[in-house]
Amino acid sequence: MTFGREHDLHKRRRGRNLGLGLVLIGFVAIMFGLTVVKVTEGQFAQALAGVSRSE
């Protein structure tokens, strides 16, 4: 079974999907990093509740 040559539309769509995937991975990494920093600073309850404490 052989497949035909890939159409230009599919190549462009793959590029857009790859770009969007990288953006989403970056966003998740930033959110994970912020969560880790909040938890390691001893603000676990505030991190879960989404409340910031004034000091």
C-alpha cells in the first residue's frame, strides 16, 4: 500500500499544529513553575485557594 505525495495544505497545517503545541507546552511549563515556587515558599494553602497573602 503506497500513499500519494503529501499536499501543501497538510504541510502548512502540520507547521501550525507544531507551533501551537509548543506554545501550549510553554504555557503549561510556566504555570507548573509558578505552582512549584508557591508551594516551596510554604504557601501551599494559598496556592490551592488562589489567594495571595499580604505581608
